[in-house]
Amino acid sequence: MLGSDHDAEDAVQDTLLRAWSHLDTFEDRGTLRPWLYKIATNRCLTQLERRGRRELPTDLSAPQAETTWLEPYPEHRLAWTAQLSPEARVIALESVELAFVASLQHLSALQRAVLLLRDVLAFAAQEVADLLDTTVAAVNSALQRARKVIGGVPSQQTELASLGETEQRNLARRYMAAWEAGDVDAIVAMLADDAKYSMPPVPQWFSGRDGIRGFLVDGPLQDRWRFLPTRANGQLAFGTYRWEDGRYIPSGLDLLVLRAGAIAEVVSFLEADFTSFGLPEELF
């Protein structure tokens, strides 16, 4: 809902504190889950009212004076999905994919809450109405409008499954090797014709092979790089390290969006917390 791991963690802590302090008012011990989700959802709605939505550079039609940027989601927070059935795990991973979370930001707070409670967390319409203190008709209406916005978002889980584990590893190795060798031709060859490259919180972004090539040659490929593979938002990602003062320092978490075996988008989160992704703070 919040598009930020840090904001979500704050909301969780606040939820648990509020639940603990009001535990004496909770009578039906059989419905603890919806009670907690009601508190958590209300905390998220309050934050959204104060803060607004988070964005990616490629979502903006024009540079904004003050923009709150989306953040990547650490893979370790998805460890619980290993206990799910294959079908349920796909749904869970799709719910944190970058494109899905970015699309959520364009929904109203109510639509966002309803969509996640109904389609991701599988609450019944009446349960959601009770959680949000509204009617089933209002829930169904909000869900219908939300699905229209989200319905066209392609699934990276489908793309990754079609590639298979071996090809994913091969793609990751080729991408890392190209960057570490400074081989712009090899990098560009892996891109889709209409690929995008962005670097939150920098509002500037580049599109197309020629545009990205020019940016890489004039900018990042002037330096030496080391890449380490990881995952974020259930997708392929890399911790990128730039050579400076005798060591490689963190310079961005690159998340890849794939389409038909090619790289359709690179989102380089320049201010990502590497330790949250199990990545070292520096390399030598």
C-alpha cells in the first residue's frame, strides 16, 4: 500500500503497539487476523492522506518539484512465500512486483486497500466492508475500478517462469559481465528496442537503445564496476558497486524488468539500503 519498506515497517510496529495497548477491548479471539488488518489498514490510510502517492521517474509526465519515490522491496521479506503452493506463491510475488506497486500508486487510497484486501489477502467482500467501515456495494465498486487500472500490468512471474532458472542465471551472468567489462555493445544488445532506464530519486530517465547507449557511454561506463546478483520485488536485481578510493562502494540497486527474454526496463534505486538485501557495504 505504501510503496516503501521503511514506511511499511513503521506501520507494522505502530499496528502492534496499538493492538497491544487495546487488547483488553478485543473480545472475539477467533478473529484476531481481521482485527489486526483493520488497524494496519487504517494506519496505512492515514499515512497516505498525509503523504500522497509514491512514483517512479517513468511514471511522471513532467518533473515534479517534490516527489516521493517508490522503494525496492527486499527479498528476505518474501521468505514466507516458500511455504505456499506454487499458485499461491505466484500471486504473492505478483503483489510486490514493481509494476504492480507502481500502478497501485495511481489508485485512490480506498481502491488500493480494497484491491489488496480482496485480491491479495483473500478477504471476503463483507469482511473488507467491516474492516473499512463501509458497505459491500462500495467495496465491490472500488474493486471494479481498481481492477480496470491494474488489469493490464504484465506479470514478471510469468516472464521469469517462461525463461526458467537456467536462462535467468545466464542472463544475470551476461549482464554482470558486460557491465564489469565496460562493454556497452553487450549491454545494449540485451535491451528491448523500447527499453527504459531510470534512477530514482533522480527524475531524469532514458528510453530506447540509442538513448540508453548515449547515457551509459557518457556517464556510468566512465567508471569501473562490480555487480552482485540479488532479488527485489520478486524480480532479478543487482547490487552495483563503483570503484572509488581503492574500493568498490554501493552505487545503486538495479532492478530488471524482463519482456520476451530481453530487458525492458532498468530501475536503478540510487539510495537503496544494501544491507536490507543481504549485500555488503563495500567490496575490495
